[in-house]
Amino acid sequence: AQSVTQLGSHVSVSEGALVLLRCNYSSSVPPYLFWYVQYPNQGLQLLLKYTTGATLVKGINGFEAEFKKSETSFHLTKPSAHMSDAAEYFCAVTVQGGSEKLVFGKGTKLTVNP
Amino acid sequence: DTGVSQNPRHKITKRGQNVTFRCDPISEHNRLYWYRQTLGQGPEFLTYFQNEAQLEKSRLLSDRFSAERPKGSFSTLEIQRTEQGDSAMYLCATSQGALNTEAFFGQGTRLTVV
């Protein structure tokens, strides 16, 4: 079975600072990995995904993530935080040939300070 | 606005009552998922439809829960004899095609059982 661990339930950064949200996964087969963002009172929105191919994936709003198989990680980064990035971020995993479900981490709430 | 519509947005019910939620997917999406999200947790998979066929159900989906998707269009999730532990946000997501495609989430139905 797959699982996801997000280190840090709350992360606080200053506007303009680097954003780093950590995600580690567990899977016995090659995974598909996703980052979703949830703004208050809104549904989850896909930021980016890794399925196959290039391990550095770029998403919306300047976010990117790198799939590192050796570290079983898929950390999310953004070079310069903006106030509008304040939200909750969820890492999720699924696998080809298995269940169709997404397995989510517990989420990381990002606060951006002016 | 992702195009996935959930109704109602909020539901308060007394313990022991039955409730039903509705999800209207993006029209061309053949896959529909229900997830449950409690405070401080990521979404947890409940069940999944491909067209009208319910292909997978989580152990979380007790016999008090039932979901349908008649004619592969909208879906309903019913909870019978609600319990306080059922209080959560119920999320619907839909996608077109395989696992590596994007799942679009609705805004959810927040259930409070008093």
C-alpha cells in the first residue's frame, strides 16, 4: 500500500523567501505523485504532477517539485513566496496498475508573512 | 471554479438522521471519486466510479454509507443513521481517463452531526 508523509503541518515564511514543503512517499512500485493546493472555502486544485519522464516538474504559480527515487521524496519549492501563496498544500500518491485512488498526506499549512 | 458542483455546501443534521449529498461532475469526465476530509487530515478515499460502475470501496465506507452514479452522470452519497463521527467535509472529484490525468475537486459538503 502507498503512503505519504508531509513533514511539518505548519510552515511560515516571509514574503519573497524560499518556500520548501516536504513530501516523502512509500510505494513498492513506481508512483505517480501530485501536489494539490487548497485555499479557504475552495476545492483542491492541482499544482503539478509527476508521472514519468523528467524528474523536475514545473507547475502553476511558479511552483516546482523534483522526484527523487533514491530519497523517496517529492518536495515542493518556490523561489519567492507571495502573500497569495498562503494556503494548505497536500501531497498525494497513486500507482499505475493499482487502485484508482489518491492517497494524501495530512497537509502543510503555509503562512506568508509580510 | 473547477466545474465540479457539490450540493449542499453545508448540512447540519441530528444524530440518527439520514443525509444525502450530490455531486455533478464535469460533463465529459467518466471517473468520479468521493473522499472524506476531517480537520487536520488530508482527504481519505471512500469510493470510486467509472461511468456508472462502482469499482472500489474503502473500508471506511461502512454499511451505513451508500453511493450511486445512475447513468454515469451525477452521483449521490447517502449516510444512514448518522453518527457524530461522520462529521467531516465530503469531497467529490472527477477525471477523464487514466490515473495520470488531473482530478478536479468540488468545493465539498461540510456535514455536522449534532
